[in-house]
Amino acid sequence: MNAKRVAAEAALQYVENGMRVGLGTGSTALEMLELLAERIRNGLTIEGIPTSEGTAARARELNIPLATDYPQRLANQVTLDGADRVDPEGNLIKGGGGALLREKLVARAADKVVIMVDPSKHLPVLGPGFALPVEIVPFGQVETLAALERCGCQPSLRMQGDQPFHTDGGHLIADCAFGPIHDPRALELRLSALVGVVETGLFVGLTDVVVTDPDGARLIVFRQRKGQGLDAGTAWPGLLDVQQVRAADFNKDGRAEIVVLSGKEKTLGLTQLSEGRLAFPVSLPTTGEPQAVELVDLDADGQSEVLYVSRQRDGGSSKYELRVLQIQPPAADVEPGTLPTLVPGKLGGEEKVELDLRGAPRQLLLTDADADGRPELLIYPGLDRPPHHYRITAEGKVKEIPSDDGIGIRDVQPGELFIGTLNGSPVTLAAHKKFVRNLRLEQDRWVVTEQYNATESEARVAGTAALDLDGQPGDEIVLIDSGIRRLRVLRKKDEVYRPWKEVELGRFPYLSSKVADLDGDGRQDLLLFGRGKFAVLYAGRVDPQLSEIATFESKLKDTWFADVVAGDLNSDGRPDVVLVDTQSHFMELLHFGSRPPMEAGQSGTPELRHALHFPVYEEKSFQRSEGGGSEPRETLIQDVTGDGRPDLILLIHDRLLVYPQDSGEPEEKTAGEDAAGEKTAKP
């Protein structure tokens, strides 16, 4: 399967029954349309909002229903679209297909924007290697192209054969070759302000999720640094399409082994970190196709077993079984660091337990909802079906708990559940958009012991967790609110959980949560998993914060500062500031000092003052071609003359300019100068 199709398939998991779905434009979007049509044939119901006439035509060919109020109304729950380039912040360049205006309109009308790209589209910074499309009106195109060129690019009109290319709206496309775009938002605002520009291909702050090819075949280990948290991570070769990871110390040597499930390679693998390296996973002796995995101590002997759901294909149908792997006692002469051997075991005397599932399971969770000390299992089939609940008896037998159609977890997805402890006791917390419920299983029925509400109308509680964040007796409860993009922390006071603090979350693509001590301070930290990223809230840690100490507004006219660097340019031991105008090719140097106090005995107020300014060059380019571009491209303050004083270094076109810092003292007369300072001949 090609990378675009894999990304499209991953994006479709955000589509649910009854949704209005924005349908993107481009090659990856075409892959998505074919997969979406297949799901519609299998019973999915949606309404499409196309972003181009080409997409609309293809959707009709595939019998994808379009919204009856399209194109007047564009509101949609999720938009699935491709991108030409994407940076680490999720900013995009789009418009290679010429539909950027309609794509942006549909994206802005979406509750969630999911971008599908193959790995080649990821760049550390936008700009190089792909011109930025800008949609312009045909009327006055010569002047508009000239205005774009003055913004530091080389624009060229997109052609279709020997005629200009026209968008669905009858506009033209100018492909603008910029250098590195370090501030996409600023450039978008500047270009959008030009008369004649309809829209730009910069999509800034619109992306919620970026999905790509998950077949990187690697595992990334983030090692803990005591007192500091996790490091930047090290990647090691692994199985393809790893979907689940679990860890336990099977052989009791003080180091956890790692179990991975590969959906593409249809296997479970076992590996461990040894001598600073993560070995390639060894395949375990499974039966059928593993679908979900969990580690559980079935016989209460302190030793974890590997419990997995296996898929057995029978012609066009499938059946599902619960199977177990257990550790084989090692030989007496086994070498330290040797991987343990896992072999098929039995559940209550049986090699397998058949499961009555209507879809392929995507999650297997371990819980103890009735707090009896015996494990229970929650198995989530696909397509948002309710979970199946099983109890494991003391004899190791697996018995299904009848479904509870009342208050419970029927409509709760895995990421909305928190299974852990609250004040030392087992707890099951379930998020329900506007509130979180504390649930307990009594006589095989769910009972609500407490409910924690989020009162704002914009609230959407996507997950929850319980841990000690304040260092005082008792745990706090965290509501992960993707509606207002904050973590709400509730603390118990007078026997009631009340709002205590809120933590900004931003556009985090939340999936699930865990708690663990990730910085070695003996306290649990909150770990949030998202698509392609994770976040950690360290308990009790106060991170450094920025405070404003001085501001500066330039008095120079027609300036457009695109970069700023700081360094000691007058050797007074305090940093100075260099403002870089890449449009007019000017540098303005600011001195950081103190404004005299108003009264005696008071300290001065920090301030930035203009020191000097100068043009780097007056011609548009060192070459004889038109347009100077965004120059200087790079600015650095570093001592390159070896005198201990930092110098100013500029990279412009194909030249490196160095402005050495002098001592600040008047130059002494040297031999060969007379009293008037005129040069004389050497003796």
C-alpha cells in the first residue's frame, strides 16, 4: 500500500456516522475519496463538502452524497485534505492543485482539520523546494505580481499549456519562490494585505491533526533523567506499523522487557534495552493474527502473562479468540541480559477462549472495577461499538459480564477512560463531554459514586486522570478539556472536588492519558498521548516563565523586521539587540540599558534604545538580476576575529559579511602618519 493511501486510511478514522465531511483536493484526497466510498457502501452515512469542482465531480462518480446546502453552507465536523508541505508546528503550504481558496474556506468552517501527507512532505521550515501559491485576480495582474516581488519572492504566473491557469473561481495563481519562511503567520498577513491578492497558500493555525505513513518501522525510547524528566528520544529499528506497546519485567532481572504488536506484520514481538541499545524485536509464538494485547498477572503469582486477542480467518468471515503466553522457567546457566522465553499457556485449563465479537478489536484494557483484586478485561471492537466486559476468576476462567444498558461505559471510548487509583483505591473514571463520572461495578452493574462537571458551554471533556499534583494528602482529578483547550484540575475541599487550577493545553490531538513517575522524584506525572506526539505535566514542577522587561518601537519608516538576534556588541557585559529588515535590507541596533530613576534611591527602568542603523546594501542584489529577495537570510553574533569581542555576521546571497567589533577606543596614530593624520612615506 502506498504512503498516500496509508495516510488517507488513517485519516478516515476521524469520520463518524452522520457527519458533514470536508473533502479535500489533490492526489492524497483522491485516495481518501475511494476509501470513503468503500465505507459508504458498507453502511457509513455522511454528507460531503467538496473543496473543488474536480473533487465534487469525483465524489459524484463514487456515489459519495454531497450536502444539499452546498456550496452556500460549508460548516462541517471534520475536513480531510492533503498538503504540499508541512512544518513541525502543523503550518502548511497548499494550493499545488489550484484550489487553495476553497480549501481554506472549508477548513475554516470545520470543527477539526485532518491533514494527510506522506513523509516526504515534512520539512523543518516551509519555503525551500516548493513555491508558495498565491491566488490573485486577473485584473491588474502585472502590478500585483510586482507587489509580490517587493515582498521578497520571485513570482511566476502558473500556466496551463500556453495559457494562464484559472482556478474554479476564475482567478490566477502566482507561484512565489521564497527562501525559508521562518514566520508563516507574519508572511500570510503581509501577503493578504496586498490589493489584488485573493488568498495565500499558507495555512497557519488551522491544522488539528497531521496523519502520515506509520510504517517508519522504528521504536523511539525516551529515557528518564532523574530530576529533569524525559530526554529527546532515540529511535531504534523495529517492526512495521507498531500499534500497541506494553512493558513488564518478565524474568525479574530489574529491567522491563517490551512487547510490541505489529498489525502489518501480524505478530507480537519482544525486545529489551541492553547496553544502551534496543534490540530488534523477536517474534513470539502466537496463533492467528494478534489484534490487541495486554499484560496481566492471571494467577496472582507476581508474574505477568501476555494476554492477546487473536483473529482467525475462515473464508470471508473471522472469529476471535483470547489466548495467553507465559514465561518458560529459564535454564540455570542462562546469561544475564538474555531475553526470557514466552510459550503458549492456558486460561482456566483451556488453550483459548472464543469471543463473541462483531468487529476486529482495537483495544484491550485491564481494570478492576469491582475492587475485588481480580483482573477484568474491557475489549473494544471497531466502529465505535460498546466494549465487552470480562471477569477473570481465581481459577483463570474468563466469563463475560452482561452488558449494562443503563449508566456505565457503553458510549465511552478507550481514551475517555482512566483506569488507575484515586487516593490509593482502584478507580474507573469516564469522561462524558461535559462531565466525568467516578464508576464502580456492583453486582455486575455500574454505579456512579461521584460526578465532576465542566460548566462552560464550550467544554468538551475528552479524557481524565487522577494523581497528586499539589504534594498535599489526597489526589487531584484532571479533566482534559479539548473544547477550551485546557487541563482543568479539581482538588478536594470540604469533601467536594472543586476547581483549583487550569493549565493551557493548546491544539493537542488528544488520544489517551496515563500516570507515571517520569522524572524520578517519587511522584506520579501526567502523560498525555496524541497523534504523533505526547505531552507531560510534571507534578510539583514550576517551569521557568518569561516576563516582559522592555519594549521598543522603531521610528524608521517602511520597516519590516523579519528577524532578531541578541549579543553583546559593545562589550559592556549586557546583551544588545539587532533588528533585521529583510525587505529594505536594513539593520537597526538597539542598546539595552536603564532609564534614569524618577526619584533618588530608586533603581532605573530597563529599556531598549536606538543605537544606530545602516543599510546592508542599496542594490537589490549583488548580481545583475532583478529582485533582492529576503536578505539577509541568516544573522549571527559570534567572535570570529579572536579578540574576545563578539562580531556581527550576515549571510547574504552568496556572501558572508563580517562586521568586526572594535575596542571603542580612538585609533592610535601609527608610524607613517604625520601630526595632521596624513599618510607619509615609510622611512
